Amino acid sequence: MTPNPRLLLGADTLCWHLRLETGDITLEQVLEEAADAGARYLQLTLHHARERSVDDLAALTRRAAELGLHILASGDFLGGARFG
């Protein structure tokens, strides 16, 4: 057992889903908001980066590192109640 266990705060881009989909916020701005809130990790739902190139994703990762964040990539949800 770890003598001083720590809980690290993280966030998921789904928290910003509507704003990302409407273009009211960029992934770079999401990184900044998450870092400002004290997050150490950002789970990136790949749907939110669907229009980004591999080079764009590398730049996003570098920006996250500058802010002290790690990015965790996740696939999209399986199925959906709204589709029956």
C-alpha cells in the first residue's frame, strides 16, 4: 500500500461536448480550462478530434504537456439509447 495515496483530478472532453460541437470552444481551450481547474489528465473522446490530423494531435499533446496535463484517448460510446 502506498504510504501517501493521492487522488489525481481528471476531466473528459464530454464535459465540453456541446460547446465543442457548436464551435464555441476549441480543444486547446478545453486543455486550458481543465488545467486551470487543477486536472492532471484529460480524457479525449476521439469523436472530438475527428477532424484533426496526426500532426494536429501531436501539437495538442505538446500543448497539454506544457500545461502539465496528460491526454488519455478513448473511443466513442457503444450504441446509444437515442437510436433505440
